[in-house]
Amino acid sequence: CKQGGCKGWDHKTAVHYFKKSECSFLAERSEYHDQDNTSSTGPVPVTLALPPNPLAMYWAFTGDNVGIKRNLDYNGPSQEGCALTQVNVFMNGSRASSNACFIPPSVLRKRKNLHVKTEANVTSVAFEGKKAVGIILKDNKGKEHIIVARKEVILCAGAVGTPKLLMRSGIGPEEHLQQLDIPVLYKSPGVGSNLCDGLMYPLFVQTRRALTYDPRNVWKMKDVVRYFMKGSGPMRTNFLESLAFIKTNKGRKKPDVLLQFSCAGGFDPTFFYGLDVPKHIRRYREAVVIFVTLLNPPTPSTGSVRLSGTASSDKPIVDPAYRLDETSLRAFVSAIRTAVKMVTTTEPENRFKTLVSGANSVPQVCWDEEDPLSATWREHLEKSVLPSQMMVGTCSMCPVGPNEAVVDPETLKVNGVDQLRVADCSIIPSVASGGTNATAMMIGERAADNVLGVAKPNKKKK
């Protein structure tokens, strides 16, 4: 962000707000997290995906066989290497969502100035002139309500929802709003533009033994009891228990691919990852799945979010404009080859060699083709890649191309209007180097300080 011209988003500032949220159970272990970049005082727990499946453990320690170092803390000074996944999970084994961390029932009972309205859909921002004075919403019975803001309105609807609300409120590309007969309150071409998301390939590798999570019996009664009584067992898993950040080109400064290892290859990925895996991808009853995700692409795909109509129930038109250029093809093919090599290498230290058959979801005609730019590889990947689900950029705080910034990077206030801010991942100008969960919380912490008038950590007091 700093390189894109966004003042106030340097590394020191970002780390300060990451630490405000974090409660790391790894902080006191010297091999995890250097002390300058971690905290144990925030509301969001950070721990390891324990107890990991044995196959996930093997993955975390098998990179040495193919020249990938072990890196216990990929959230530390260096991201590159193999590791067990760090997750947001409470000690009782339940998922530590932002809701559970920041507004648990104890907070809801005490905070008289916090009201949570469920089963309601915000349709637009209410304005008086160019001053935001509240929001308009519909409840589950279709009745419209206006919630008046005494000071400001803050939008946190994400990379799709936030631009939709702004455009419905008259802030966005002038031509698009005029086509829908929406009165233009402020012309802002960047709203809904610059939609950025990564691409991911699901690589299924067959195993010889039943060591993976089996969709037919993983929820046995004994495991249900074990989870609710002790917070342990297979029901505690996030299904992505180990990973590796790798460089497919030694000339790169940062890893360009994330390999996420899951022992749930027998599951329909729609169940645990929200993915609609193409039917032509070969899967197995007993299998691991390695999600190959591109990071930091030099020429990222940029799409858009637009309105399909003026009714509040009209779904937005989301066009991510995914594309596979030569760099992406080379990275995908190289990473796929590396992933398969990690679990099939015959090195004596490789514990996978007796557990994995080597059969995988990549057609043999691709393996027979050395050129990653061949029509064979391109055809297979174009039919098989999936969204990485890390959408950002649609209300960028940096100028992108011909479009000016949608929000001010210092205050997160929407340019051109008053008393309206955005605090979600839509302000991030380009694809991040990993998941956006913690990043969204960091943005929220920063926005909270902005609202309260708290000075940034590196700003000298007069």
C-alpha cells in the first residue's frame, strides 16, 4: 500500500494494528513469532491446527527433500517455507470468528451503545445533500426502516457488498448509474472497479491407506462427544492443517505460490471450502488435496462489481475477469510439479512414499508435456482453476490506473461526501500475500482509532 501512494500504511503501522487484535499462544515459544511482531493481549487467539493429521505433519516436514526449507513462523520475518497452519481457534476447539472475538455475549450485555440487527438487509446510505445521515434497511418482512446516524456511517460489507451500497446510494461510475436512472451524488469511477482476486488449482493425490478424513464417518458419535467435551478430535480441524509458501522462480523476492495441504480429499470441497470443483477433475475415495494458489501476480486480473438493477433484491454483477497469462501458467505448472514431487519423492526421509500412490488429478497428457505454455496445460488449467476467495480493491484507497482513490488512506473517509467511511478489504488496492481474515481485522482496528482520534503509532507527538 505504501508503494502505491497510500500514506500511513507502512509496515510499522500495520504491525501495530495486527498486534492489537492478536492473542498468540505461540508468542512465548522462541521458534514461533519474533517478539517485535506478535502480541498475547488481543481478543483473537492464534494457535496451531492441533492435533494435526499425521499426513499434515509429514507435509510440514517434507519440504527439505525438494529444497524447500522448514519455516515454523511464516507470519514472521520470512514467509517462505513449510509449516503447520496457524489458525484462529479458541482453547475449547471452536472457531474464533470476528463475531465471537469482538462481540461475544458478555460484550453485548454490557455495551449499551451497541445494537446488532439480524435478519435485515441494508439497501443504501441515507444522505442529506452530500452528508451521510444514516442507512436504509429492509427487515425480513420487507418493511423499510431508516437508522439515523448521530455522527458517521461506516460501511463494512466487503469487496462486493460495499461498492454495491455506494452505487445504490449514488456514488460510483457516472455512466453506469445513469444507465440505471440512479441520481449521481458523486462521480467516483473507482467504485466497483479494480476487483482483484487470485486463482487456485485443487490437486488431488490418491493415498494407499485410509489416513485421510473420511466424509462417511468423520462425524462419528465418539468424535462429536470428544469435540464438545474436550475440544479435540477430527471435528476440531480446519481441514487445511499444513502449508508451504514457495517461489517458482528463484529471481522473485517473495513467494508467489501458496500450497495448502488438506487430508480431506475424499470430501466434496464445497462442504468445507465453499468451492464448486469442476466435475472433470479426477478425485479419489482416499486422497489428500493440495490447493495451489497464486500470490502477488506481476500482472493481476482486475475485474469489476456492477449493479444488475435498482431493486434491493437484485444481485450485483461480479466479473473478476480471471486470466491466465504466461507468468501465471509457468507458476501454476511449476508449483503443481513441486507439490506432487513433495509427496512422491523417493528420498529416504520422505514418509509419504509408502502412503501415496502417485495417482493424481492432472491428466497424463499434461505430465507428458514439458512446456508449461503448451495448449495442453493451458486447456486443463483454464477448465480447472477456482477463485481463491480473497477479493479486494473495489473501493481502493490508492489511485489505480485512471481512477482516483475511492477513500482517503489516512481517514478511510469516502472522497466527495461527508460522514461516510469504509473499513473492509475493499480498500486494499491489490491482492494480498495470503488470506484476508486478519487483514480485515487490522483495517477495523485502524478505522476505530481514526474515529476515536487516536494518533498513529509512528506519529510523533508535538
